[in-house]
Amino acid sequence: MMYMPDGTDFTFVCPECAESMVVNGPMRDALIENGCVVCASSVSSQSFSRA
């Protein structure tokens, strides 16, 4: 699902390394596509909640 630019931020928590950060929609999409920036673990939309 692609991000709709509505200014929504998301809290990301990696299911593998527990890294946590607030991200915008495009960064959320990049994390889902490429994995965690810290440990490279795969992530899904379930790793995000609205900030």
C-alpha cells in the first residue's frame, strides 16, 4: 500500500532488533520494501503504529 501524503507519522519498532523510530509515509514504505536500517530484518506493516 503506497503512502498518501496526509502528514501522518508512524512509529516503527523492528520485530528483530527492537529499534524504534518515528517515520513518515515514504520512509515507512522504504522500510517495508528494504527492511530495517539497523539490522536488515524484514518488516511488515504490522511493525508500524500511528505516531
